[in-house]
Amino acid sequence: MEPWPLLLLLGLCSAGLVLGSEHETRLVAKLFEDYNSVVRPVEDHRQVVEVTVGLQLIQLINVDEVNQIVTTNVRLKQQWVDYNLKWNPEDYGGVKKIHIPSEKIWRPDLVLYNNADGDFAIVKFTKVLLDYTGHITWTPPAIFKSYCEIIVTHFPFDEQNCSMKLGTWTYDGSVVAINPESDQPDLSNFMESGEWVIKESRGWKHWVFYACCPSTPYLDITYHFVMQRLPLYFIVNVIIPCLLFSFLTGLVFYLPTDSGEKMTLSISVLLSLTVFLLVIVELIPSTSSAVPLIGKYMLFTMVFVIASIIITVIVINTHHRSPSTHVMPDWVRKAAEEWKYVAMVMDHILLGVFMLVCIIGTLAVFAGRLIELNQQG
């Protein structure tokens, strides 16, 4: 095969690429010849720049219950028309779209109003997509750290209502109007979290009038999220172990007093529970605004174990009584003739009572919230 056809084809391709590059070079040079990125892109200063805003939630990175901060990975889609950046594609080799650095053009100064970090502005300068009609699409990625009031009352069966409030910092509604692209954020590329699930999300537009300028509206778009915690981790690692400790505590009264291990088992359960609580305390939100459900249950378990130790001491003391040291009351003598029999009856009764209290106490702490969540669907 002769090599010249291949060389000719490569030459034509190279020429096409060079011509395409030349067209874009001429176009960019022409567009930014007298362009001023400080001035709003309108033909008349009385015109309003219409900016469409869309939020795409990519990942829920962290929920900090103590500092009331929610960290998210988002993409903020912004679209508007810049009349200064229009051209006729026929004059530039059919070029209809180009990518240009965002710092070279005018941009709406959108900020996250409820920001909990040091930088309110969106500072990631990615390129924008510009077409020949002057329509601009800019979708910079951002890591938002937004303030959210975290209520831990029902932890770990809790739901949190958080929001992101976006708006221009210096432009009022008479010069720049922002409009939501949709009535809810885009979750099509959302990466599921192992701890949270988003039950509901929506977005809406606000008009706010401040005291400084009561006749001029300031616009913002607020995206609201309802997040439900996935409690499986805490059920397996906290609630079930505490429940087992409670049942083990009740079994102290099933152990014969003569075996001499009654008190040993009680103290062992208390020590094991103490070590367990020291290990898992980091899993519980350290806030004084409210006592979470799981904190109440851990407190119930601790009181339950301590109460069993106190009652075990009383049972052992009763078991070792004798007629020479303690006089049996007449009402007790009618049912039993020896203190050992009294202690045995106490053990049997307390075994049932403690098992019943363990079940009722667990249901009292969690049942109400679980029924409420089930009714909500």
C-alpha cells in the first residue's frame, strides 16, 4: 500500500484542527476585546439579569451533632445570558460553543448564607460553557459546611431538618433575579450514606425586605432536606448489648445463694457495663441541649444493675440470718419458718420482677418513637 494516501489524510486532519483552533482563538480574542467582567451583562442598566440556579447533591459527608454542622459535596448549576458574549457561528467556522475560564466573565456572587465555615463564597473557578446566543452554564463543585440545628432527643431514631440558603451577596432583586431550576434539588448522582437517608427534599424562592432598604427585595433560594438516621449500627453495638446486660442482671436472682457467686456475678456485670459504656461513649452526641433516647436507656441500664446489687445484698443478708441474730416477724413466720426459705422466695419473686422491668423499661424508652416513625412511613 502506498503511504501517500495516509499522509494526505493526516495532513487534512491536522489542517482541520489548526483551522478550528484558529477560529476559537479569533473568537475569544474578539469577545474579550473590550469586555469588562465587573459590569452586569445587560444592554440597559435598568434590565434585570435572570439567573437560574440548580443544586445537585452528590454526597452527605458528615453530620456534626456537637457543632451543629452538616458537610455536603454539591454542584451548583448557574445559568444566565451575557449579551456581550454573542457571535455568529458562520463568521467563526461554525463554532457554536466554547469553554472559557469563569474568572474572565461576570458571575453572580452567590454565597451560602447559613455557612458555618470561614469562606461564604463559591471560590472554585471551573470553566463555563458558553454558546453563540450568549447563554452561559457554570457548574462549579463545592464543599458546603452549613449550619443546621441538630436535635438529638430521639437519637439514634432521629430525623433532622436541615437547609441550605443561597443568594447573591451584593445584588438585590431589582438588578439580579435568581430563580430555582426545579422545586427540589437533583439527587440523580447522590451517593448513599451508610448512616443517613434523605427522606424528603425541596427548594423554594424567598423575597426578603431588610430594614435598610424596605422597598427593595433581596432574593434567596432555600433547599430543605429531611434526613433520617439509619439506626442499625447503634442497635447492634449499643442497644442490644445493654439489653443483654439487663437480662444478665436479672439472672443474678436465679443463682442459688448457697453457691456464693451471687455477689460476684452482680459486681462482674457492673464492671463489664462500666467498661462497655466507656468504650461506646464516643458514639453518643456530647450535647447538653437534650438527653437522647440511647442516653436514657444507658442510664436506665446502669440504675437497673446498681439496684440489683443493692437488692442482692439484702437477699444474701436475709439468707444468712438465724433465730439467734434476727427475730422473725409474726407475719413472716406464717409463711416460712426459716430465713433461708424467705430468701429463696425473694429470689424467685425478684427474678420475675426484674425480667419484667427489663422488658417494660426497654419498651418505655423506645416504643413511643418507633411507633411514631412507623406511622410516618
